[in-house]
Amino acid sequence: MVTLGSTDLDVFPICFGGNVFGWTADEPQSRAVLDVYTAGGGNFIDTSNSYLIEHGRSERIIGRWMTDRGNHDRIVVATKVGGGREPVRNLRAETIKREAHASLERLQTDHIDLYYAHFDDEETPLEETLHAFDALVQEGTVRHLGASNYTPERLNSALDLQRTHGLAEFTVLQPHYNLVERNFEATLLPVADAWDLAVLPYYALAKGFLTGKYRPGSEVVESDRAEGARAYLDQGGAAVLAALDEIAAAHDTTVPAVALAWLLARPRVVAPIASARTTEQLAQILPAATLALTPAEIDRLSAATQTA
């Protein structure tokens, strides 16, 4: 386990992404994956009020599973507000309060360990949003706060307002970041450094591309995600896969484990978020939690992506 930044939460270094629950994984599949994840030492689950198809479906599946397993006190749950469709895709005070309590009900718990602003809402004053989050922390509904999908400028402004007014602060940042998407390093990483934020990257496996499934000539069931993942091949992705293959073979491990281990070696990254709809896919991911890459291997991967 690792400590999540400046919080008091001890978490497994691979956060399980619950976006697949109730979407590509039905409830029995979701429960099977969660059972294997926790049996392997996992305790950190990421979800959202807007996941997926039906509002809150992922939260409901997680809540029923935790209640049936009696493990609420052993699982760290992160969820979000501000995503999805209207009338919930905003960060107005009434939305934050209503959706937080709805998430509690769906998760069948009395508190949310980590609560994110899922997307910035520039139409709502930052002060209104931040005071609403602070109220949840003060009443004990939420333990810690995080931000996702903010620009550096807006995130800096939010953090400055929180500190100036003595409000509960964002302590965790969830950015789009992986081996082939590294814009974070030049944009939001300086903000994370300045404000001592723990980083939990989403799309840690680049929509599946970094699993090694999408290769030249490979036949994969067509989907929006498959199209997006395959696009990396046109951006020099073959060189990245070659480096991943080489290092995975050297460690007798899997390609996705190496991709996640590279992220874990990056500054401020505590627990990349990765999902799996089957236990077989999960088995490809879990070795990352204990995989230590050498400095030369990290440099090899970094160089491959810089030229991709």
C-alpha cells in the first residue's frame, strides 16, 4: 500500500476503474473482477455518478458488492460529480449536494473517501462550487477532494481560492496521462508540484492501446474505443509497442504491466487508474503493482514516446 499524497488514505498502487461496470461488464462479471482485484491486494476503486448508460449504475454495482462482501471499511472509493448529461453536468451547489447524497445511497455507505469535480464548470462561479465541496467535508459526507479535467489556469485559481478562504482543498488530481499521451507533463504537472497534489492518471492504458492488443494487421472488434486506440499506430505507436515488448520479455511480465509501471515511476503519480471487464484482463494489469523498472528501461520507454 502507498499513502495517497497528503491524505490519510492508504491505497493499492493500481486503482481499479469502475467505468466498465454496467457497461461492457454486467453485474456478475463486475463482481468477479472485484473479487479477484481485492484478493490480489487491491482496495481502491474509482467510479462516477455518471457511469454509465444509466445514471449511477456503476456506483450501484459497487455498493451492492461491498455490502454483500461486508468490506466497506477496507475499500477506498472515489466517485465524481459534474459529468454525464444535464441536469447533472454542472458544479452548482445544489447539484453537488444532491448528487453526493445520491452517490452515498447508491454506494450504500455513509461517506465518500475521495470526491472529484469530474469536469470544470466555467458557468458556475468557482466560489460557489468550492464552498459546496467544503460543506460536504465539514459535515463528514466526504473525506478528501480531487479535481479532473481542469485547465492549469482554472485549477490554480481554484486552489488559490480554497487556501485563501480556508476551504477544504483539492489534494488529488486525475489527469489524462499515459505513455503515449504526455501533454500533462508540460501543463498540469507544474500545478501538481506547486500545490503538492497526488496524481492518479486516467486512460492509463490509452484506451487499450498499451495492452498491446492493437497492432498492425490485428483484427479487433470495431468500436469507438478501438478506433481511438488504433490511431496511436499512425502516430509512431509501433515503436512504443516494440519497447514495451522488449521490457516485458526481460521481466517475464505483461505489456500493460510495463506501461503502468512506467507511469508509477513518473513524478507525483501514486496509482494509475486501469479497468478490466474480465478476470483474464485483470491478471494482465495486477503485476504492475510490484514491477520495478530500471532507470534505463524507464528512459527507453520515455524516448520511444518522445519520438512517436
